[in-house]
Amino acid sequence: EHLSFDSNTNHWENVSSGSATGALMSNLAAWPVFPGDVSKMAAVDTNSELQSITSCTIECWVNLNAINVPAGNHCFFGKWAQLGGPYIFGNGKLYYYNPTSGAVGGSQTLAVNTWYHVVVSATNGAPGSAVLYLNGAAVDTGAWTAGTTLIWPLIAGQFPGFWPLNGSLDTARLYPYAMSHDEVLRNYRGGLARHQ
């Protein structure tokens, strides 16, 4: 079971049931290409299904056009105040956002014009834990506690109102459970061919 963006229907879909979770709110001419413009994003409005998720896996493929332009910080995709998500700072270092304590990671640097498979697999609770994966390999671990601010939508292409992504996203998915390493590796290997 997971939510996945369907570019044919312009909806985020609940893949387990095939029903539309919500229509995509977007002011982009073409999704999933993001121009590094804070006025551009793709999102689905918050709803009870999204609000009930605490442990989760946030997954996407990302290809950066630039690291330091325009703002130097780029958010990929997530429900930021509740579930967080992956992003990079201006130094190109990869992090995930813990909704209750901020940035975790920074051991890996991303380059431009390269497709990467990025996953945050997180188990909610005390102490809670999350694993940040890059191309199927675990690269950073840290705490994870789901946030309680549930009003923000599920957003691709920026942190709400700033840190716009300058690049492309593909196969953005939200799972309502923490994936194992084997599951992450399977998804990475399954999508690798079309991103080479």
C-alpha cells in the first residue's frame, strides 16, 4: 500500500485500492520538472488518510539542475510539519527533516545532472528511528518522531514557501510504514534502468 503520483490522471493514488486520494494541486506547466521557483510546487491537500500516517517511508527519484541556484537549498518531497522528507543544503549535502528536531544526515553529496534514488524509512515513537538511503544504501540514521501539525499538504518541489527544488522528481511515493533495507533495495534496482 502506498500513495503514488499518477501523471496520467493528475491524481495521487492509493495504490492498494486504486482509488484517488486527492487531486493534484499544481501551478506547474509540466510536473515533475521543478524550475527552482518558490511559486511552483505540486501537492495534494491534507486529508484524514494523510493525517493518520506516523511511521512512514518517503521515496523519490531526483535529478538536480543546480546546487546553489536560486537559494542553494532544495526540498524534494514530503509532508513537512508531520512527516518530514529529504532535501539538500547549498553545499549539496543530503539530509532528511525530522519534524520535531530538524536536519539529520549530511554524509553524502549529490551532483547535478545525475538521477538518485532517495528514501527516508522512519519508525515513529520514543526513541524512534529513521534511515536515509541513497541508491539503495543506508547512508545516515537518526531520530524520528512524527510531528503534530497536520494542516500542511503533501508537497513536492519545495519546503512550504521556500527552498524550491531546481530539478526533476520521478516516482514520488509515500508508504504508511517503515520499509526494510531489502524493500528499499528492490525499489532502487527496479527503477535503475529508466534513470541511467
